[in-house]
Amino acid sequence: MNPATALAQTPRAHTVLGPGATEKALTTFLNGIPGVDTVGAHARAAGFASRSLKTTSKAAGLDTIISMVDLTTLEGADTVGKVQTLARKAVSPDVGDPSTPSVAAVCVYGDMVSAVRESLGAHHISQRPDGVAVAAVATAFPSGRASLAIKLADTQFAVSEGADEIDMVIDRGAFLSGSWGLVYDQIVAVKEACKREDGSFAHLKVILETGELATLDNVRRASWLAILAGADFIKTSTGKVAPAATLPVTVTMLEVIRDWHALTGEKIGMKPAGGIRASKDALRYLVAVAETVGEHWLTPDLFRFGASSLLNDVLMQRQKMRTGHYSGPDYVSVD
Amino acid sequence: MTFLDYAPAPESTAILDIKPSYGLFIGGEFVDARGDSFATISPSTEEHITTVGEANAADVDRAVKAARLAYDKTWSKLSGSERGKYLFRIARIIQERSRELAVAETIDNGKPIRETRDVDMPLVAAWFFYYAGWADKLEYAGLGPKPQALGVAAQIVPWNFPLLMLAWKIAPALAAGNTVVLKPAETTPLTALLFAEICQQAGLPEGVVNIITGAGGTGASLVAHPGINKVAFTGSTPVGRSIAASLAGTDVRATLELGGKGANIVFDDAAIDQAIEGIVSGIFFNQGHVCCAGSRLLVQENIHDDVLHRLQRRLQTLRLGDPLDKNTDIGAVNSKAQLERISALVDAGEAEGATRWSSDCVLPAKGFWFQPTVFTNVHTSHRVAQEEIFGPVLSMMTFRTPEEAIAKANNTPYGLSAGIWTEKASRMLAMANALRAGVIWANTFNKFDPASPFGGYQESGYGREGGRHGLAAYLEASDQKAGGR
């Protein structure tokens, strides 16, 4: 696009870039953000990882993790039966212990949304405030290599099927080639496609695919870009590219969320996804959130884990804390 | 309870077996001191830990003679590779007993277990491993084909990194073929006494390492003893100056690691979140009891308010309290005397018109504590901008140009450390060339490595410890006469 062409105008961009902002203004702004020192960022993350959560803190942390899980299946082999099993698990992660909280959402491809909604029934978030939401990946997930029209149609379909949340991918090729205005405009367009008939919006999570952005400077710029374009959440990864979520990447994104909040008072959500399999790792993310943006971010409204195998590890740890001994994988359900 | 009220996670002290009293370690065994005894207490609880002997002049004489005997009869006769074997053995035992040593250091010094566990003890082992490797390669130290040991080294270490400073002193001295008499600080003798046990465990020949406990009088007797060939001292500038005076006119060599008032310089293009971390580790690591601390923060004027805001927000997350708790960031000040000195200088800062800000943390009722504190509106003429506070107190000043940053950073009688924060490498290198400091960190702070020499300019002392340069402090070049008298 012509650098002098006006970008899609959003209230957030208006706040930071002023009225009638162009791609040039966006580029100038993103290039003016302070850099990230990789060694220092890794050291900071290692510092969070050395916190020691024991006894009551660990127990509370495990329940918090469960309540923040986006229980995910994104396979070509997904079937209605598979996603409905997952939906049951989302509502009652541990049938042996009714005190176990439900997870935050089930995350599937768009064509599975109606099956999940049907299975959730009265446990869907529309029926009760502590219910489970349905998230759908869209915009030619995971690569994002499709025309804008297809990305928008993909999004609209998932929303019309009843998705509460849309997990979109950015165009990493465009980002890496410097077409930041294009990435921005596409996010704005997808956000508009999240609009329901009644005028409300499905929540938009913007996946940066940080494993392909490679540098923390890029992660920081892409985080600002996604927020300016209207992201409700920013998310690390699709889970299809290694490395997926890492603590240094997540801390870098959380710092942007913190700075945005300091600037505007607005709270943006964060979702690390992929590669977080152990309770111990997940607890470290909670520490990073609480010590970077503050513990009021430790709610499913503002923080999620995109994960599948993590849940069972947390359930086993939870059983261990309750009974005093490890049960083993045969005492949690496979899904 | 909220999430950030982390439940207590105390490191167990069960691993530690402290005797009710310790004598002096002379000639390979613990002997009773002929002088008095004194107690060492835990600065975080003020509880009694153990009683140690106070070496008097006769004890010092006995220790120096034991070291001389060991030098003449044993240590100077061993090959470098044999000396290296003992050092490697000590290094491995330190690793095996690192948890025990970390707990002991935390109890005696007051610093958090996460620092003794993650910083002090790994570095102690690294120092012994590093110099163990040098022991049979001294001809490559740049001092000629056959450098010679000096003889008996008198070593006095401070209380801020008790065992690490011991390692900095003993490892190169032994690798180079010297024997030592070491005096730990009177408030932190515990790990040095445990180290004496490690020397026994390693089968180190008797008298090669002698540990004598005591206060300033013991140290003065040691450096004045005619039987020593070398003094290595780390501590305050006034004491260093008096040691230099007492050695003037003798052929006893000396290295002195003294105070500092390091400048941490933050440019407006710095990676800001990492710079904040560097400011924090620069002055709040080890309660600011660090000679190379970045106690003067020089911030480019156009980002002053942003840096201050970010720094204050970050400092509110520091956890002050029980140093044995694995989540504690800020432990206790080492002694009542040091706490009084910090308080006096902070009062002076307020009286001179600087603006004081301290984090909200609650101080425990018992023990010696000081909140992380930042002074703004500091002028170069203020005492808090000039004098070493040696506590968790940062003095924040501004600059407008690189030239002004250099002028202000160098405007100190010290010259131990400096930090530079910029994403621009050319500026980083130009600054490093212009700063008068022995150690300059760029985009990091308070990082130590045994391969890197450490030392200061001007009133920060002379001589270098660490690396190949650290060996030169314990060796005579090939063409010089050495090896005792």
C-alpha cells in the first residue's frame, strides 16, 4: 500500500497516532518504541521462573490455571465426537472432584463450533456466568496465507455458528516485509467481521506467531500493532510452529499490555499458547503476569493458556495436593 | 490471601550442622584462640549463631608460622598439577555442599537464599575450578617462563560476599603456589570456618590454608606481621589506606579492593525494561552491599520521569523479609553498625534537600532492615551523590549529552564500576573508553566471571583479581627474586 494512504481509523490508533494516521505514521511510531535486550529479557523471565509457589499459593494457583485454560484441539482429524468429548472435559475437568473449576473455553476450528455449543448446552457461558466459552480459530489458521475475503468469510462463519471468541492469525509475511499497514488494516477488518447481528462483537484474540517473528523487537512491535488495530487479547502462537509460547516472549508482550494500560487505562488480555505442558511452567506464567501487569490480570477475562495436555498435568498436581500422593495419568481422563 | 502473598517457602536449615563454638584453623586443625571469643549473630533475627575465637597477636604469629612452614616444606615442593588437584577437589566439595554453604551464608550475612544459592555459591565453585586449571600452566600467565610464588599471603575479606571473597583470594593464591592466612570479617566468619572443614575434607596439606577470626585488631596484627610476603585486602577505603601506609617501605606486595560509587548511565535509546532491571540489580542486589554497585543513576534528562515511574513500580514488587524464604529479594542489612551508617547518610540526603522515596514494604520487627530507597533531585554536591552508602539506596541524577554523562560519571574519587545502557553500539564503545572505572558493564550490571579481571582506579584500590591478571598479584616474574625470605 502507499505509505501515505490513510489506515483504517480506530479509536486506539487515534489516541496514539492522531487523526487520519497513515502507514508512515504507524511505521514511525513502531520504530520509535524502545528496543528489547534479549539477554536481559531472558534473565528477567528466569527470575520469574525461580519464584517458589508452595502449599496454599500452589493450590490456589492450580485452580486459577484451570479456570484460564482454553482447552484446544486443532487437528485435521478432529471430529464431532472428539470435540464433544473435549467439551465435556471442559465443563468437568475432574469428575472425581466437583470442586474443580471449569476451564475458560474450548478452542476449535470454525466448523466444530456448533458441535461444541450443542455439547456445552446449559454450561455455555451464555447460560451462566461461570460457564465455558467457545473459541474458534479463523483467518486461514495457522498460516494465514489466503485472501482477505476468505479470512473474513472464515471469521464471519465462525461467529455465525456461535463462536464467542475468534483467534485470528496475523500475516507474518507482510509483517516481516515491513507492510505493517497491511497487517494493521487486516486486523481491523477481521475485528469488524467479528460483529454479530445484534451489534455485539466476538472477542478478538490476535495471534502474532512469535516463533516466526523471531526477535523480541518484532514481538514488541507486533504487540503494539495488534493492540492499536483493536485486539482484545494478544496471543503468542498457533501451536503449529516451534518455538511456541516462551516465558521471555510472554513477558515482552505483557510489558506492552502494561504500558498500554498505563497510557490509556484499558486492559488488554494475554494468551500464551503452545508448549506449556507442565503445571510448574504454567505457575511461572502466573508469576510473570502478577509481577509485570499486576494480579488483577489473573482472571480468565484477561489471561488464558492455550493448551491441551497442560490440563491433565494440573489435575494430577491438584489430586496430589489433596490426597498427598501422585495418582498418575490413569486417574485423569484422556481426551 | 492474594496471589502475590506467596505462601512461605523457607529453605530448610536442617542440612546445617553448626558447632556451638569454633576455634582458629591453624596448621590443618582447629585450635583455641588465645585471645577472647565473640559471637556471630544472624542479622535477620538477631539470634546467636555461634561463638568464634578472636585471634590475638600470638595467634596471628602462630598462623603465619604455620603458613611459612607449609610453604617451605610442602606447598612450594609440589608440582602445579598436584596443587591443581587439590583445588579441583575443593571446587567439587563446594559444589556438593553448596546448599549447606548457601544456608550458612544466608543465616550469617542476611542476604537472600536465592542469591547465595544462585549467585554466590556457583561463583565460589567457578573460581576454584578456574584457578585449579591455571595451577599447572603458570608459564603461560604472561610473567615469563618460570614465575615464582611470593610465599605467605595475608588475606582479609569483607562481609558482603564472605565465601565468594574468600574464593577470590584463596583460589589464585594457592594456584600460584602461595600459602595463606585469611581473616574473614567479624560479622560473617561462618562460611570461612566451614571452608576450613572443606580443606580438611579435601586432604589439603596442613598449614596451606589458615583461617583466623577476629576484628580490626586481628587484621592489623596480620598485615603488620614481618613473616608475610603479600597482603590482599578487600574492604573500606580508610582501612585500605592504613594498610598501604603500614606496608610502605617494606617489600610486601599488596592488592587493595576498596570502595566505589559506580555510575549507571541510561541513554534515551536504551532497552528501557531491561535497563530498569539493570538499575535494580545494580543497587538492590545484595542489599546494595556491593563495592561495585551502581549507586549513582545517571539518566538522560528527557526520560527521567519515565524511568523514575518504571523504577518505582518495579521496586514495589521487590519482596523484603526472611532471607531464608526462597521468594525473598531483599534481605537484612548485615549489621546494626551498617544500618546506622545507611540511615545517617539517608538523613543527610534529606537534610541536603534531595527527595527521598522508599518502597512500601513492611520491615520485620527484629533484625536490621532498610527499604529500597531512591533519591531524586540529587545534585553532584550532595553527600548521597559522593559518598559510598553501601546500602539499598540509589541517587538519581540527569545528564543532557554524552560528554556531560562522562564528566559526571568520572566525578568521583573512586573508579570501580560503571554501567552503560544504550542500543547504540558505537556510543557504548566510546563511553567505555572515556569512563574511568575498572569494570564497565554494557546493557547488564553486576555480572562476574572468574576469567574476567576485576579492580579499580584511584581510591577504589589497586591490583586486579580474577582472570590471568589475578595471578600476577600472587606471582613474581621469572627474573625477580621471590619465594620468601
